[in-house]
Amino acid sequence: MASVGLHVTLLIAAAVAVLPPLWLLVTSFKPQSEAFSTALVKDFTVANYDHVLNDTHFLSWLANSLLVVGLTTVIGVFISATTGYAVSRFKFPGMRPLMWLLLITQMFPVAVLIVPLYNLLASLGLLNQPVGLVITYLTIAVPFCAWMMKGYFDTVPVEIDEAGRVDGLNPFGTFWRLIVPLAKPGLAVTGFYSFITGWAEVAYASAFMTGEENLTLAGGLQTFVNQYTSDWGSLTAAAVIVAVPAAVIFGFAQRHLVSGLTAGATKS
């Protein structure tokens, strides 16, 4: 009975997880008039995808998102990895307050930070600029990833660093040439988290970017359904397209996710 109950629970959980994206995919191939129909596709059409790609600013949103997410991922991984390595290997004044600061920043909800970040970006002239959005995304990704990378680097034997110094490498050379190749699982998780932070974030993208041509994908999706219009067909089609790159990235990173997330959880 316990086994039956477990499998039934897993089947229900799988259905709950799979049904929404499956229905999103089905709706994207329906005409606008059948968007709320509970039946499967009767009149198959790709008009929604054609409209999204050719009659909207979707390609501009895609370019903006790729730029912002690319910078966020590269800079976020570099800062998180170097910070995590420094805190893991070196003792310096202010190390403990630094780690506490990184931890405390995760306690504030996004809604609380929008106004101060908006004022800060406005004073620096970075509103409606991709660089400003990258900076705000780094405030989300770097603290969590730095803590995670510290836990991962703690599992790498210190003897490797000592061997590098014996061979004449400086601290950064030891990190870059010896430690980074061993830290691929942790770097994969850091890169994936940074990517998802920039790819799926809505609040900052909507508050700090204005004008349809300047929006990212997450912000652009909101233009299909608002208080004036409800174009569910275009929304679902755009959402399916947006989900494809995230699924591809997850496919490449998934074999490292478990080992990267659990690294540092135990000590030998």
C-alpha cells in the first residue's frame, strides 16, 4: 500500500508539473477564438507564431535579453567564483561581515528593492540601459552564487593550491589554471542560476526599461495581455519560444546540477 500511495502521489505531482506547459503549447496552436476552449486543437494554426515573429518587437526583445543575460552570466560567474575562492582560501579583515552581507541581501524581496534601485540607476543615468539591468541582476545572482561557490571550493583539497604555489603560480594563476578546471559542476550551477535570473525576471525588467523596443522578453510578454488587450494566442506562442533556450541550457547543465548544488553539504 505504501508503494502504491507513493506512485500515485508521484503521478499526481508529475501531472501537475506537466499539464500547464503542455496546455500552453496546445493553446499556442489554436486560433484566438478557441483560446479558452477545453478541447484539443481543432483548427491547427501557426498564425500566432507568425504574428509574434513578424508583427511585434519580439526579435528586439530577444536581442535585448541575449545581451543582458549574456553579460549577467559571464560577469556573475566570474565575480561569484573569485569571491567564493577568496573567502574559501584566504583570511582577511572583514571576511565574516562580507559573507553576512551577501547572506542578508537575500532576505529582501524584490518589491522592496525596486524603488531604491530605481533612484540609484536614475542618478547614474542607467535607466532604460541594458547595463543598468545587468547590474540589478547581479545583485540577485552574485550573493547566492558566491556562497554556493565557497561551499564548493571548500571541498577542493588545499594541497592543490600549495602544489601550484610550489610551481611558481600566483594566487590567481592557481585559481585559474588548477581550481577552475576542477570546479566545473559548481560553475555550471552558477552559470545556470545567473542565466535564469536574467532570462525569467519580470519586475526589474518592467520597472527599469521603457519603450517596447527596449524591453526584454520577460517584459515584452506582458504587452500581449494587459488592461486594454488580451491576445492569449500570441502570449502562449511567445512563451513557448522563450522557454526553448532555457530548456536547452538546462539540458546542457543538468548533469552538473545535482553535484554542484550538493557540493559542500558534507565534510569528509
